[in-house]
Amino acid sequence: MAKDLRSFLEDQQRCFPEEFLTIKKPVDPRNWDISAILEHLRRQGRFEITMFEQPLGMNGKPSPFRTLYNAFATRQRCADAIEFDREQWKMPLSEEFGRLEEQVVEPVTVAPGQAPVKEVVQRGEECDVGVFPGARYHHADIGPYFVMTMVLKDEEGGFYDISFAKNLYKGPRKVSASLTLPHLKRIFEQNEKKGKETPCIIVLGHHPAFYWGSLALTPFGNDDYRTVGAFLREPLRLTPSETWGSDFMVPADAEIVIEGVMPPGVREVQNPFGEISGHYQPQMLRPIVNVTAITHRHDAILQGVYPGHEAHYNLGAIPKEGSIYKTCKKLVPYVTAVHYPHSGCGRMSCYISIKKRQEGDAKRVGLVPLVESAQMQLVVVVDDDIDVFNETEVIWAVITNAQPSRDWDIIKNIASIHSWTEKVVIDATEPLDIPFPERIKVPEQALERVKLADYL
């Protein structure tokens, strides 16, 4: 059987039933019911996969579709999604992501009759995206959104690009298209310059590995359907779309696919929306999608991401950790780990550990994340005996090892997506060129000799 969201959920329920939560009571996602429940769970340190059985649709009526959250909320679960040892959820997981993003597996084509996503097909006036349980998440959100992936096809290159993009509900057959990531935006703008519509699809549910493949940091021109196969560890199954046939292929095992076109020269209001940074994005004009067809499974599950919280952080952090690790290793081979912590929203701060050989190594490595990502604001470099996944240890190193006048560097007038243009690199490694006290530790021989179980 091909991998899909159902197979992933079955595996999770079988292996980790304690990590699954079902909400049977009706909820109104437009009225913040879903985000309130997820926030209560988060404050209790609970991140179960959460299935809402009876949500209202964006049209205010009971929806026939369930909706699912927290599939990406723990790194262990993210490891499960790509069939990796969940006990290796720190740097080994990031390295595996970096390895997979360099691989490709060619997709295969199946007939519409063999594609679960074609169990229900609606075209034109039959379509109504309002039946789906899109949600408002934060108090000033302008309306309910989908927060999953869009797929665009570059006509000249013939490749498909998949990226996360939010879609604001605007009517039965219209949503916004937040093309903030450069690849989707580039394809749309290429078509717009020619006065052409841009075909697109929105994928609202699939195996989590499908979404991990979409997050691979591959260059423009990469066919993301091939990269998704590497993360699935099997060929992605594709089937012709309803609107364009075999000229635009869609994921056969998705839960829901919305097909549509983005007209050139049209922009409508979107936002405010609570984003990854924990702040609201201001109101702005964005392209729209005119819906041409909707296909889905009979009992489709709409997947969502709780923006600005753990799942959202992991989706940004894990891909970048693997990529930055590879880049840093080319400059300084004794880099040992890279972590994008949740305190930096999985995007804006980075902790790097190294086996330092000489002064200057830490600052050289520390510049890499600033160059690689406009979102990055703070980089801390520590010795390899510091666990970069343990923020208490990192902050300890900053406080005890670093002297601000010597080890804190402010990089001024550097490109940023934020309003400020100053960024910071902190060398929190132990200095090699001046006397410095040794760090305390319990002897390793004692730890090996004394077994805790013998004393409890």
C-alpha cells in the first residue's frame, strides 16, 4: 500500500497510543475553539496528535471533514515520519534530513480510478471551499485560513515546486495565496509578466513525509515531487488533475486537493495573521486563487498547523539544521552539531557546537547562518561538550565563557526580513589564548562503575 496520512496515523496509534488524542465534541474553528484547545494542551506540555471529529466548516455549517493537528509537534514524531529512529531525534535526525534532501525518487503515475483523492470530484459551480474547517488561530486574525502547502509548476522548466503557504478563505470559490517563499513567488511573477494565469493546487492532507520533502532546501528548478519520494522512501504517486489533465499532476494519495488559477495583476487584502515570530503580519495585498475543482477522499481529513508554536517551529528548524550543518562542516570540519531552538521560533536563532582548534573558528562558523538565512538574528557557538539541544547549557556557556567586549560581535547593515538590520554572533567557547578555569564534571569512570539501579 502507498504511504498516506492514514498509514502514518495507524502506525502512530499502534506504536504510541498515548500520543493520540480525539476531540469528539463539536468545535468552531472560526471562533478559536481549535487554537484554544491546542493552547491549553501546550501549556500542559502535551503535544499529542489531535483529531477533531466534529468541526464546523468556514461556512458555519457542520463539516463532513475531520481535521488533524500536531503531526509535527515533537521531533520524535518527525523522525517517525521519515522512518528514522525516534531516539536519535537530535543531530542525527537533522543529518538524515540533510542526506535525504540530496536524494531523488522518480514519481509514478496512476489512473484517476486508482487515486484515493479522486473518490469525490467537484468542478466549477459545484465547488465550495467553505465546507472545510479552516481556522482562525489568534485574536486578530482577519479570518479562517488553511496553513499547508501549495504546488506550482514552472512551464518552461517543467518542474513542480511545493512550499508551505497560507490561504485566507474569501468565498466558496476563492482564497488568497500568500506567496512569501521565493520559489512560488518567482513562478507566479514569471507568468504574470506574460499576462498569463498561474495554475496551482493546495494539498490539505498527506503523509507527513510529503510535507518534509516540500521543506527540503533545494535550488529553484528542482522537481519537488522527486524529492518527496526520497522522504517517503518510495515513489510519490501522481494522477492527472481535473482542470489541466496530465499537464498538471496532483498527489494521488492526498486527502484533499483544491485546484485553481491565480489571475495576473489581481491582489486582494490579506492579514493580520499571527505568524511564526509570535507577532502579527500586517495587512497587505496578495494574489488570489479562483477555485476550478476540488477532489478528496470520502472521509477526508484536513491537516493543519498551529502557527507560531511547536509544530511550526519544527517545520522550520529541522531542515535548516541539516543544511547549515553541511555548510559549516565545509568551512570548519570539526563542527559537531547545529540546532535552531524553539526560543528563536525555529528560524531566528542558531546554536552551533565545535571542537575548537584555534581562536577565530567560532566566529567564522557563526557567520554561516547569517549569510544563509535572512531570518537569522542570533548565532551562539559553543564547545562540543555543550549540548546545543539543551538551552540551559548554551546560556550557561554564554554567561560563563563569553566576554561581551571580546566575544559578542554585532553585524550592522545586513539584509534582513525584519525591520532591524543588526545581527549578533556570540563566541561562547572557552578561550584558547588566555588562562581559563576547567569545567567541573563527575569522573567518567565513576559514572560507568556506579549503576543507578543498584542504589534505588
